[in-house]
Amino acid sequence: MLPTVLTLLTACSEQKKPQTEQAQPAAPATPVDTIARAPAKPARPDTSYVHDVAAFLAGQRVSSQSKLQPLTTQSAWQAFATDASKSWDTYNATRTSKIEAWAATELDSVRAASPTIFYPFSGPDLLNVVTMFPDSKTYVLLGLEPVGSVPDASMLENPKLYPAVKASLWSVLNFSFFRTNDMAVELNARNAKKAPVKNTLDTTAASKPTKAVVLDGTLPLMLLFAARTGHQVQAVRYVQLDKEGQLLDADSAVVQKPSLKTVPGVEMVMLNKAGVEQKVYYFSADISDWKMGTTNDAVIKYAQSLGELTTYVKSATYLMHKSYFSKVRNLILDRSNYVLQDDSGIALKYFRPTEWQLTYYGTYKRPINLFANHYQPAMTAAYADTVHRPRPLPFGTGYNWRQNDSNLLLAHRQKPL
């Protein structure tokens, strides 16, 4: 069954305006015998409209004054929210808790030295990267999927949204990765039958309900993942990279219908549970050597400007095993102090023993049939080493997604950049 299930795998926002302050009566003077109290922990800023959208998509409560509040009283959304809650409870119990416990021990020093996470071939998978690296300041995700937009009112009012969201999440919640056919159907703006997107991220204007519901890119799922991982979304803006790799503002016309030489993207600003600001960037880009040549290697130049990187790679369809993905492979090897990946990332032969210290986790088995030609005998030998035995991996990840079938490799540069 598994090859069929995994066919065609992927390598695959406006603050609420503060209310006008009302005049308050002067507080009575504090009695001299009042016991001094510790100041209350500062609250996170008022919930933005875009966070309410994120919560709505995640099946979570929206703010009491949200324009989406009436929609959450409808039976269709409530059934969706109940179902989502059950799915996420199961996911968190079987995967999140295990990843968090493992990473807290095995990645403790790595996390402390990883302000910027580079995650190529990610699609919208904010979920796994923030679970592995919850305290990083910047996350840079890359994929072929279009950027997308904050769902507009017509989509949020359409009950067909709920099965579309569920279908989009099914494989990542069950297998830990997105499938290419799911992404093509659920996250493709070109297939969506919807009203033209305005040149703004304000999605509060009502429009005519659509018959079909197709999530138009990665952004809706990134918003959902932000909410489900305990983040509060503050703002979203469209961006693009120029030919020098500089980050520029963009409008929806550029992002939704980019030219062949444009690298469109989105920036999402969010707060973690401690109220610390984090930024997530997603760029829709083909990062094969030839395609990056048409954009003057803008992605490479941008990544080089970020300083030292920690790279995370999972379910990347073994693309960096190939000669025509040498630019991104070399970028990672040249600019990363740490690389955490499964065997679908960079082939073992590219990690020079004089430069990298390698720690193996889990079990290495032959790749699934779809990628059988990317079997690495050197990996089998490394996992058979009885002196430096692989360390346990208490959760499943990657294409061999079952626990006790999965592997991870942590590569640590011996001389930091």
C-alpha cells in the first residue's frame, strides 16, 4: 500500500486598530499598608485579524470581537473544529511530544546556536521545523508551491473549505510530510476558481461565495500551523527577491502571477508562547541549478546574506543527490554549522570527514521503491558500526515514516564559520 499512498511525493495580514482609549476615573491613592505585588506578565498584543484567520483555519477559538466570530457558531465549523481537535490531540501525543523530548536532549546545544533555520524543499511545513527548533529567530522555507494569500471572506464562509483543509493536512499529520498530488490539487492558485486578489493583504471585504474551494498556496497552511504550535500571528506581507538577493516588498500581482525571473515570497511575523517575535519567510522557487540561473541565483545570494545557518531537510525526494542541485547543496555545506536531515537530503559522500562530525539516529533502510536508486551502501555501513552505534530515534520521520524505520543525521561542522 505504501508506494501507492506515497506516489508523487513532494521534495517537495493587518493589526486590529486599537480602540480609542476611554477616559477613566482617577484611581484612589494606594494605602500605605498595601503589600507590593510583582508586576503582571505583559500580555501579547491584541489579536490581529490575520491571527483570527489562522485560528479559524486551525479550528481554534477566535477573539471575541473578531469578524469571524459569527462563523464559529455555525454547526459546520463546530464539527470541523471538533474533528480538528481530535486529530491534533492524536498528532501531539504520538509525534509532537516525542519530538520535543528528543530534541530537548539531542539538539540542546544546536538550538542555542541556531538563530536562522534554512529549510529547502519544505513546502508549507512550518509545523515540523518550529517543533524541532522552537526558539530560532528566523525560518526560511523554500518550495515549488505558490505563495498563496490569506483566505478571503468568500472562502471562509464556504463550508467546502473544511474538507479542503482536512485533505491538505492528511498526509503531514499521518506521515510527517506533504504529498505532491495533495499539494497540486489543494495548494495551486492556478486551479482555483476565485475572484481576483486585490493588491492588499486586507481580506475583510466580502465577496461572492465560490463554488469550489482550493487553498491557493502555502500561506493558509502556514497560518494554521502557526496557530496550532502556539504562535500568535502579528502580520503578513508579500515580498520578493531581486537579482542581487535583496528582500523587497511586493504586491499580490507579483506574488500570484510571478514572471519566470521573479522569486516571490511572503513574510509572516509571529510571537511564540513567551511573547518573543519570530519571522518566517517562504519563497516559491525552483532551486535546481538551471532554474536558479534564470533568477541570477537570487535565492543563493539571499541565503548567503543571512549569515551562519542551521539547515533542516526532510522528505526532499533525494534531489540534492543529483548533480543539477549542486548550487543549493554547496550553499548548505558552505554556510551551515549544523545540518539535520533524513537520508533524502544531501548524500553522505558530500560530507567530508575532515570538516564534519556526524551523529546517526534511528535506523537506515533502503529507500522506498519510488526512490530505490538512491540507496546508499555507505549509510548501511555507518549504521552497522558497532563502535559508534546510532542513537535512538523515538519517532517516525521522512518517507520511511514509521517509528523504528526512520533515520536522521546530525552533521556538525568541526570548525564553526
